[in-house]
Amino acid sequence: MMTSNDEDLRYRSASENSALLPEIKVKPLEAPSREKSFRAMRRAFWNEARAVWKMAWKVSLVTAAMSLPAVRWPTFGSRGSRSSSMDSLSHYARIWPQCVYYALRQYFQAQEIVTPATVINMLSVGVCIGANQVLIYGIEGVLPGLGFIGSPLAQFAAAIFQPLALILYSCFFRRHHEKTWYGFTWECLERERVKRFLLLSLGMTVNMAMDEWVYSFATSLASYLGPTVLSANSIIYNLWNLVFGVYWGFGLPTQVRVANFLGSYQPDRAKRTMWVGFVLGAFASVGSALVVFLFRYPIVDAFTPDPDLQATIHVALPIFCIAVSLSGLHLVLAAVVEGMSLASTLVCITGVGSWAILLPCAYLFGVVWNGGLPGLWWGSVLGELAKFAMMAGFLYHIDWDEMGMLAVKMSEGEMDDEEVEEDVIRRMTRSMSTPSLLSNPVLSNFSTPQQVRPHHRLSEDDRMLHLLHAAAKNANRSYRTADSL
């Protein structure tokens, strides 16, 4: 039994031995001040904004492929009344090459690799112009021109050039596919994966069709208002397609990065990406609409020299600018929902906003109440506003942690609750040890261990202690906490 003297000796010895050690000053942990927290949030916001912008401007240029129809308008204009038939023929001729190109382009865009497609799209414009010139008018003394038959052939040549150039450059030269493509096996066609892919693809297809077709029906309503209104609405709709490429450049990076952050179970960073994408998308859509409004006279002059047609367009153009601004806001939020793979939610919101609000209001304001072209576009304003409000309300009430868990389940296949929990802990510790300046969340997804399965089952307390101990070891190894003592 230890006496009081022995205890005094033990404590004195410990004190004397401690005195021989070098003095270590330990800084007490302080709660971060509000100013430091604000600076950290601002720095994280700007870092994410730079990452989104780095991809966004390239996507905007890629979407400029919509300018290809505008390239062939001058060549069709001098070929007579059969130009519309050749226009349709060119669409049919390039369907399959464009399907291959879009699928491959989307595959690389999901990895935030957009530069090759940007360059190829710019080159394809030159290919399109050159092929139109050669095949329609020919080369004097060398190749006779084919007339209007040459235009669809030129479009087909440009459509073949795009996937071929992307495959040669990205796969054979730069080999961008190697970090995610390990070859095809029949195991890739697992029943659950194929079922999930088909359901998601079907939902996204229906949503896109509903969103696009409503404007085709609205255009048909313009035919009730006379040929001048119909022509004016067609020009405004083409202008819409040109402006769309600007703000969609911010929608796609937001969608990709939100999906990747959720897949690596970083819901906070996914939410921050949504806010960054929304702010940048708002600037892009409102800024584009403002540019169109300020330069409306030279823009309209470029589309048509007819004074009556110009006057009809100018009456509806301010309302069109409001619709474009709201469409950009709605589209960025829709990209976030699409990044969560919530296709059914998109279909419901698009169905209500487009077909229950936009189209009936356009018919009511434009045709029934004799509002003309402005009435049609006021219906578009109400429809886009409704879709934006429903998207914002849905995302306001979303549980980001739950969406992260769902993304883990979808990316890893069938797992029980314990396996999902351990996988989430692994992803959390990995993301905490990753520098916040990492601009590409895809890398953390690829480095995350796949299909984590415990070798044995532990009790709840033992399992949590095991996971927390692993997390502490990972954090100590990454941050070198001894340097802060």
C-alpha cells in the first residue's frame, strides 16, 4: 500500500523529470473569429468561382455550335425555294455522327475536360464554311459545284469531323480516357446499373423534350397572328438559342461539380458550388439580356432589313429580355437538380411550368386577348418565373447530407446501411485531408476506395471508435499537427 510520503515522492520525481524536458508552449484552441470565418468563406467562394469560370467559358464556346445553322443561311439564301428542304436533309444526315460526338463530349465534360471539345467546335465552324463554299460553288477549273445539294453534304462533313477529331485528339493523342476507362466487359451491363441508367436517361429526355417542345407549340400559336408575327417570333427564338449558349456555360460546370462533390460526400462544397453557379449564371443571363437590349437595333438589323418586321420585333424584345434572364436563373438551378439525378422532380416542375402555365398563358395573352407577339412572350415570362420559383423552393428544402448519402449509394451499387456509413466516413476523411484549393473534385472521386466492405461486424460503439480512430490517424498524417505545438 502506497503511503502519502510515497505519493509525494512520485509526484516530486515526476515534477523533477518534467523540469528536465524543454519547455513546450501550447497555444490554446480559439474559436475562429467572425472576421476570419468570413475571410475563409470568401476565399472558398472565389476559389470555386475560378474553378467554375475556368470550365464555363469553354462550355459557352462549345455551345456556339448552334451558330452552325446561321453559317449556312447566306448560302441557302441564294439557292431558291428548295433551301428549306436541304436544311431538313442536313439535319437527318448528321444525326448519328452528332449522337456519337455529344456522347463522347459529355463523357469528357463530366470529368471537367472541356478544352478539346472547345477547340474542335471552333475548328468545325471553319470546316463548315469551307465545305459549303467548295461543295456548293465548287473550285473553278478543278471541281464543279453541286449547288444546293452540296449544303447538306457540307453539314455532314462537319458532323463527321467533330467526333473523329475528338476521338483522335482526346483518346489517341492526349489519352484523357485512361483514368476512367478500363475497357469494356459484360459486367458493365449489370442489370441494376442498366435499369438505373435507362430510368435516368428517360427522365432527362422527357424533361428536355417538354422544355423544348413547349416553345415549338408557342411558335405555332404565332401562326394565328399573321405571317409578320410568325417571322418575328422565329427570329426572336433564334436569338434565344444564341443567348442560351452564354448562360448554359455556367449551368454545365455547376451540374458536374455538384454531382462530383456529392459523389465524394462533400455536401457543403456541393452547396457552395450551387451558390457560385447561381450567382455567375445570374450575371451571365442578366448581362446577356442587357447586351441584347442595349444593342437591339444593330442585332435586329443583322437578322432582317424589313422595317415592318423590325418594328414587330422591337415591341416584343424587352419582354424577351426578361424571359431570357429568368430562363438563365431557372436553368442553373435545374442543372443542380439534374446533378442530383432527380429526373422525376425535373419532369414534374417542367411539366407544370411549361405546359400548365407557359403555354396556356401565351395562348390567352397572345391569341385570346389579342396581345400579339408581346402577349406570347409574357406567357413565357410567367412560365419561366414559375419554373424558377419551384426549383428554388425545392432546393431550399433539400437535405444535402441525405443527397450525399444517396449519391454514395448510387455510385457504389447495393450496400447496406453499415457499409454506406463506413464509405461515407472514408470519403469525409479523404475530403478533409484534401486541400480546399483542389479545383477538380473528380480526382477525389477517382481516388476514393470503391465498394468499401468491412471484414467483420462490430458493435455500434466499437465500430464508431474504430472509424473515429482511423479518421484521427488520417488527419494527423495529413496536417502534421505536431508543427502547431
